[in-house]
Amino acid sequence: MATRPARKLDTPEQSVREANHRFYRALASLSLEEMDAIWLHEDWVECVHPGWDMLLGWEEVRASWVRIFSSTQRMQMEITRVGARRRGRRLGGLHGAGYQHV
């Protein structure tokens, strides 16, 4: 019986890039359900929308997506840079994007 080679596990950096991809897909489709699936539902998550103050905690972050998506018909964005940045033991997404909601 032939064996298949073991699947190479994603690196943490690849996982962050995939999460960024899923985030922008959810954003472009204005999908609150996809945002629910992407974000950790924790009190310590943070989000800064362009022109907004920092939001802290999943409830605030989710409420911001509800507000944005309910007043937006489509989202247009240009991704200029996607990567991952490590700070100590933390690894987070690093992206540069210009987006506009219409």
C-alpha cells in the first residue's frame, strides 16, 4: 500500500497571511458572518478603522462591522502590502490598504 507524503504544516506567517486573505474577502463581500468566523471573540482583541479611535474587545469590534456594513453598499479596496510581523511571542497581520465604502 502506497503512502502519501505528510502534508506540510503551515508556518505561523502563512497562517497570518491566510487570515488576512479571509479578512479582505469578508470585507469585500460585506459579510458579518465571515467576520464572526475570522475574529476571536475575546475582550482583548483590538481594531482600528481609518479615522476611528481604537476599538477594544470583540463586542465593540463586531458593532463597528455592523455599523459599517449596514451603511455600505459595496467596499472597494486596494491592498498594497500584506505580511506578518512578530513581536516577542505574538505574531500579527501587517497590511497596508486603502479602502473606501460606497
